[in-house]
Amino acid sequence: MPDSALVSEKITLRRKILGVRIRHARTRAGLNLREVGEALGISTDLASDIEFGRRDVTLPQLEVMALIFNVPVIYFWSDDSIEEPDLNFPTQEAIAIRQRIIGALLRQARTEAGRTQEDLANVLGVSAGKISNYEFGKTEIPLQDLETVTDILNVSLSYFLDEGIAASDQPSQQAPTLDEITDYSELPKEVREFLSNPANLLYIKIAMKLSELSAETLRALAEGLLEVTY
């Protein structure tokens, strides 16, 4: 197992570097901390803490920031250029749904790697109960924690990424081609209307993403949703 002090130092450094990249992207996009906070559903002070490396950021939050800054998520690890921002997106809904999906993916990766919640807890210096909360979507997963456990789970960070929540290369992004989903003409009228509405793009893409998950992962995700609901 990695030395806990070394892991802690690495996480702190990554948090600060990421904060610099976030602040740079925000200022280039012409957005202020209040606008970013509103998009993420957090206070201006918390948004500022993320930029100064004083607070962890989660992958769904980073995905949303990439969207409103109009950059690919990989921008935060590269020197890609920045274009005009796009705030027309259900950001907070995306964060809530993505966090639960990421938790289910974490549980799937851990199980496939033959690791226990205690193994992950030891690496991160937290309790096994917190790992359980991560997996069931009860607690947000800091990006640095997610990065740290990828090594022992034998997956890359891209395993958790969702290309459906990313900046579009097109000025006005449209829903997936209906022929790619099913026989459009045979769908009920209300379903056709839902699929035809660009505002529902997020939910269509999430449904397509869920269809790729294993039955066990879907059960874990459903359990997490039920526990959060009740």
C-alpha cells in the first residue's frame, strides 16, 4: 500500500494545480465566481476555495465546469485553448445524477479488482463507511480521491468520465440521431415528443450510458437511489 503521508501530499498538490487550471479557464471564459457557484449549486466562497486548492472538487462538478467554460474535461490536464462559454444546461441535475453513476462505477471497479471497501479506505485514510457512502451516492467523491484509487483498481480516470457531459464542438448540440435509438415511428407519441426536445438531451445520453452498465452495477445504482430517496 502507498505511504499515507505521501498520498496526502500528492492529493494536496493536485488539488492546488487543478484549482489554478479551473481559475484560468473561468477567467478566460469571462465568468465570475458567483456564476460558477450558481451552476454548481454551491456558494461563491466554496467556489473560491476550489480555485485556491482549499476544497476538493468532484468529477461531476469538473464536468459541468468544463461545459460552461466550453472546454473538454481533458483541458484540466492539458493546454487546450478555450472558446466561448455555454450556460444553457441543467447543471445541478447533471451533478446529482452523475455522482450516483460514478459511485456505482466505483463499486463495480472495486469488485472486479477484488478489492474491499477497507482496502480503498486505507489508501485514502478514511473510514470504510465513507467508501460505502461514495459508492451509494450519499457523499460526493473528491476528484483527488477518485484519481488516487484508480491505481489499485487497475482503471484510468477515463473509466469514470462521461462524454455526454462535455463541451460540444457544434454551436447548438442536438439529441442523438433517433434512428440510433430505436424505430422512431413505432414509439408512442409522448415518447417521440420527449426525444424530439433538445432540452432532454442530458436524460437521453444518461439513459444510453446506463444501458452500457452491468446488471450488478445497475442494481447497486438503484439501491443507492432508493436509499437517497427514502
